[in-house]
Amino acid sequence: MRRLVLPLLLVTASMNCVLAQVTPPQPGVPKDFVLPSRKQVSLPNGLNATIVDYGLVPKATVSLVVKTGTVHEKENENGLGSLLAKLMEEGSQELPAKDLFRRVASIGGSMNASISANQLTISGTVLSEFVPAYIQILSQLASKPLLPEGELQRVKNDLKRQIAIQSNVPQVQASKKFNSIIYQDHPYGRAFPSSAQVDTYSIEDVRRFYESNVGAARATLYVVGRVDQEMVADAVKNSFSSWRAGPGVDYPVPSPVKA
């Protein structure tokens, strides 16, 4: 009998331990979610900035969004906005590409430009202490892009390669066909430019598209991270105040076909 009692006691004790381990702890008290404070800056040339002090890591994301995109391409400018975005990565008149990226890397940052149907974006991340310096570099790139003619052919080849790849993706083909039916002659409804059309563009075409569509009046700067809001606000004013206003926000309104 003693031989049976001892194993039973051990089994019972083990089960009690297992039950004790799987019993979940009592939930804690929910914490209120508080939105971080933000600082707004508006410049006389029309540029607006939103600065948010958020997070624990000493880094910040800085994005300049210009309210222009492929929607502002005329019929004979299809693809021109994409060329502009890539050429803007080639530096400013003060900092050509090699110097630009060397300078950005030296302050722990990154920077790239892209364009969509409705906006041109230049953005990246940087260590918090260097946000003012990053904003100055960004302002030079936005207000005085170099747009070097020597890089145009390479950028054209890259664009034609991307178009060739995208044109063979079924989802992209379906999306383009759908948009052409819904939006018809509106820029939203256009197909990709042909290689022959891309080849016709000159650097003067790219620069004219920039002058016609990019300026402070269409721009908003967003800075989010562990930052000193007052210091960043001063950097925005010092760096962007001299940028020309340029055209106001003016999106061509589509008239979609209704079923």
C-alpha cells in the first residue's frame, strides 16, 4: 500500500504544479493612450511643417511632401515626373550626389526621392542631434536641385527597365486597364509611357516640369522622432524661408465613369 500512496502523492503534486503554472495572471490596469504634442510652423512662402516629439530612440524621420505628382503630367509628358524624382537624388547645386550622400551618411542619415500620382516625396531618417543639419540639406535639394544632364540617360534606362518589368505583372496590367476605363482621358487613366516617348525627353523638359510644379506653396514638411521642437522649428524657418512659393495646390479633378 505504501508503495502505491507515494507515487499517487507525487502525481497529485505534479498536477497541482502544472495547474498553477497555466493559470494566467490577473490583467493590469489599461494605460491611457495620449497623442504626442505637435508643433505647427507656417512660412510666408506657403510651406507648412508639422513637428512631433515622439519615441525613445534618438532618431527622427523627416519627410518633405510636395503636392504634385504624375497627375500633373500633360499627355506629352507621361513619365516625366518619374525622371524628375530620380534626378533629384543626384544632389543640389551646393551638394552634388557624392557630396550629398557622404554628408547625409556622416550624420547617420539616409535620403531618397519618389513620386506617385499625387505627391513628390523626399524623405529619410537621421540621428536626432543632426535634424537641423538634415533639414538644411533637404531644403537645398528641394529648392535648388542639380538635375544633371549627364545622368539623364542612365535614369531613362532605369525607368524603361522598370516599366518593362511592371508591364508584365498581371495585377499591374489589370489596374491600368481598370483606370483607363474609369478615368479615360484624365492622367489617372494613362498607361505607362513607351520607351520611344521616354527617349524624347530632354533635361530642359525635366527642369521645366520642376519649375511648373514644385515650390514651397505645395510643400509640407513632417518631422517625427525624439526631437527638440523649438530647435527644429528654427531650422525649418532658417532653411526653407527663401524657397520660392511656386504654384499653388491645384489638382485636376477627375470625372470617373459611372456604371
